[in-house]
Amino acid sequence: MVVVIDVIRAFTTAAFAFAAGAEEIILVGTVEEAFALREQLPDALAMGEVNGLPPPGFDFGNSPSALIGADLTHRRLIQRTSAGTQGAVNSHKADLLLTSSFCCAQATADYVRRISPDLVTFVVTGLGPDGRGEEDLACAEYLETLLAGERPNPEPYTKRVKECRTSRYIFADPEKPQFPWEDIECCVDVDRFDFAMTVVDRRDGLLTMKARR
């Protein structure tokens, strides 16, 4: 089992999309794939980012707060991001594939325990040598603690999200209104949702993700 983690913001945004009623989310690696799929699936909507910003022509960006109050009932989304979806599409050898963030951490841990795999691998998608990705590492460590049967206080973990490089230098910068702090508040809303996000199959060669309660 592989659990791909992207807290800021891919798999927080995906969770908010499911909460808004989305039926499924197809994960892709490139903007071109997203546009080509949307042509093939006229009911689908494209969601995601390049360098943090929505590509021209996408229906949604990568902002969880922008989806609060949206009605995506029974809609199919196509998601492309710079880190999160890359981790998923490149996990070629996963027998079982999940995505996660803090807002569905307990549900993810419960799902993993129910399946009881021999091995769980966390893919920490944002981690880089420049100090980025601390938020994803914090989530992986929090999930590891949950899987060990402990009941950790989430505050030290979410504090790492609020104080990480991305939060401090991008989302807390008033000169960058395209990166709202409300998104970070969504990212640290632990267990807001009661579902895990599983990539159920590679139907027609597509990585199709669903919410599993």
C-alpha cells in the first residue's frame, strides 16, 4: 500500500472537492493530459495548478477554500498539480494506492488498518533539499502515529504546517493574494472529513480516485 501525501494543497483540495459532491477525480501528470481528457469527457472539470497558479483554461485552481460552498454533485474532476498528482501517477508499483492530508487523516488510518497491508509506504511529495515539504512530512509522521494505535495531539503537527517555508513565505505574504491564508486553515483542519481517498483502479489507463467512507 502506498499513501501519497500533499497537504499544501493537492490532496486537501481533492478532499474539499469530494465534500462538495464530486463523484470521482482522475489524477494526471501534465496540463496537456488534463485538457485532452476534458475533451474526451465533456462533463469533466479540470482542477489544479502549475507553479501554484491555475493554468489558463482550467475550471478550478488548487485552492481548498475556493471550493467551500461549491456544488460539484456527481461531477467528475481531472486534477493536475506539481507535486501531489506527480506522486500518485509515478507510484507505478503500488498494489493499493491512497492519497491523504490532515483533513482526512483518521479516516485514512482507519482504512489502512481495515485493509491491513503487509507494508505501508508514505510518499512525501513536497520534500525538497531547500526545506520545502515539512508539512507533508508532518502529516506522514502523524499518520504513522495513528497507525501505531496512539492518539496524538495534532497541534504540534499542524503547527509545522503553519510554520513551514511554504506557509511563511507564500501564503502569509500580503503581496501574494492569489495564495490565501484561508487555504492553510483548510490544510490544518484535522479530520474535517470522514472519508479516505482511494485510487480505485487504472480504468482505461486512468488513475481514478474516489472517496471511501
